[in-house]
Amino acid sequence: MIKSHHKFKYIPIVVFTTSHAGSDIKQSYDFGVNSYITKPASYDELVSLMKTTTDFWLNAVHMHRE
């Protein structure tokens, strides 16, 4: 629904979840998410993952802008 609006078409959608279920992963990508990330168990791992994810989406990826 978000990506159907022209202003938000190119905004990356990242799912953070505790689910490892293949059906959840497939359904998320079917709905148009750009990344499906399973949350780690520890706080320190979560902080590290958030830094990596933020760096990837804000610094490494070249996004299309209208």
C-alpha cells in the first residue's frame, strides 16, 4: 500500500521480525519489502545489526529519487 503512492514508491521497506518462517519471508517479499531481517537475541547484536542496516540503506545503496 505504501509503495502504491507515487511519493513513496522508491522508499525502501525493511521488515525487522523474530520470525524465521519461510511463509512469512515469502509473503513479505510478495508484498514488496526490500529486506527481511530477523532480530538477534541479544541487545548488543541488535545494536550492531541496526548500525549495519542503517549504513547499508543510507550510505551504500544508491536510491532513485524523483
